[in-house]
Amino acid sequence: MTSAPTTIRLTQYAHGGGCACKIPPGELEAVVAGLTATGPVAPAAELVVGLDDGDDAAVVRTAGGQGLVLTTDFFTPVVDDAYTFGRIAAANALSDVYAMGGTPVVAVNLLGWPRDVLPAELAAEVLRGGLEVAHAAGCHVGGGHSIDDPEPKYGMAVTGVVDVDRIIRNDAAVAGTALSLTKPLGVGVLNSRHKNTGEVSEEAVASMTALNRDAGRAALAAGIRAGTDVTGFGLLGHLYKMARASGVTAVVDAAAVPYLTGARQALADGFVSGGTRRNLDWVRPHTDLSAVGEDEALLLADAQTSGGLLLGGEIPGAPVIGEFVPRGEHVVVIR
């Protein structure tokens, strides 16, 4: 079900779209450098996972031993339909909890809306989409915060629970394990095409609105402890962060990486976001790309929105796209 047809195209009210709007990874790391050295004088809970390696969410251990996962994510419209935008943004925010091996419990909305430009009814549709996806995940939505903003933005702050002894982390990859990806790539170029032409990829929408819940559960069942989700920094960016934090090299078999229908054509037609190009620029010094051309490298760096899980191990139904090996000359190798 989608909202009623409208001539308003939400993507035209934003300078970018979805996770492609992220601050470039290298720039972001410079901004947060030095913020991890200290903590509160008398912490109310133990910080188990923090900012050190740029993991998907923070994890604290409470006095009773319960692990709490906390994350937030929001962005500008990635599609024109308000209800679908809400669904995608909610699935994307919830994904960070699943990527840590957790279960989302409660979320609050984050909404920026140009109230003098876009009707309030569309904002209600965004919130409705987010609410429906959260409820499908078994997650409460307990309010939130809104501001008058020149650009529409929506997302959620999510709190979940996790077994602190079974957390999935981006610094736990071990040489000799397989590398699996649970959703195909190509969302970024297809969303760029949508923004420029209005052409909708139903396959991309289905991918972005699909929860990573089952993949997260399967990873826990398989005993996987290393993983992350693939969003705005692209496969290459998130894989680089994971391999760097773990002290290993990630080897990717380019031919094994799955793509959405139409992704290669969208790339050939020039629908590449600035975020994707910045992702590739960031990882290029640390990545052996000699086996692939520039177009393939751009697809591997394509800025994803609500992408799949990237796991150090195998789960049913997810293609194995490579492996982790002992650290070599490069942090990532594409073969």
C-alpha cells in the first residue's frame, strides 16, 4: 500500500537523498577524532561498544547485566512517495540494531519538515510508514521530536536489547572466515536515477524496506561475531572500516557480488551520486582495485540506503562474496 498519487516529488526538495547524504567518511573521522579518550566521571552503565571503531550502534551494560543497544539514523527523501520514504527510513534505522545482533524494543521519531512548503498530510504519511515498519519489527514507537526545516528529513532513534556476550561487532573479523552479503547492491545508482527521472525501481524499494531481522537472527544462530550493515559508505567503505578495525585484509570476488536489476545500466547512464565518488576516493589508497575497472569500483562503492548485512561467516541464503585473510599490503583486495 502506498499513499495517494500526488504531483509532489519529495526528492526534489532535498539536495541529496538517503544515506548518500552522509558526511564523507574521511571527513567524519577527522571531526570525531579525539572524542573517545574520556568518559563520564561516574558512569551509570558500562560502555561496551562506543565510538572507537565507528560501529553501527553503541552498547552499554546496565547494572543488572542487560545489554542495551542505542542508535539513530535519519536522512532526506530517497524516494518521492512519502509513505514509502517513511518505511525505508525506519527499516534503515532499525538495521543498526540488527547489525549488532540485537532486538529493537522502542524507537522515537526524528522529523524535519518544511511546513510552509510541503503539506502536513505528507509528513503524516512519512510517520505512518515508519510506524508500520517499526510495528512489523515488534518495536514500539513512543513519540519523538520535530523541527521546521528547509529540507524534509526523517529517521528514528532506536533502543534495543542484546546479549553482551554475543554482540556482532565490526572489529571482530578473523582471517580464514568467509565474507557474506545479505542484500544486493545498486540501491544508490537506482535512487539517483529515480531522483533525476522519476523512474521507480520496485526491486530497490523492496530491498530498502526489507528488515535485516532474519539475517541478524541467522548470524547469531551461526555464531557469527563480526559484521556491519552496508549503508552510505558503500560496500567498500564499510568493508574497509571492518577489516581495518579487525587487523585483517578483506578479499572480495567481484563476480560474486549481487546487484539489483538495472543497477549497471543506471551507472552507465551516469546516475552516480557525489557520495559514491567520495566513498571510492576514501578507500582507493587502501584498496587493490587493479583487477576491476572504474565502473565496477564505483558500483562496489555505491552509497546504499538500508542495505544488507556484511558478515564474517556464512548464513543460509546469503551469497559468499569473499573472505578475510591475514593483513597484507592492502586492507581490501578486489579480485
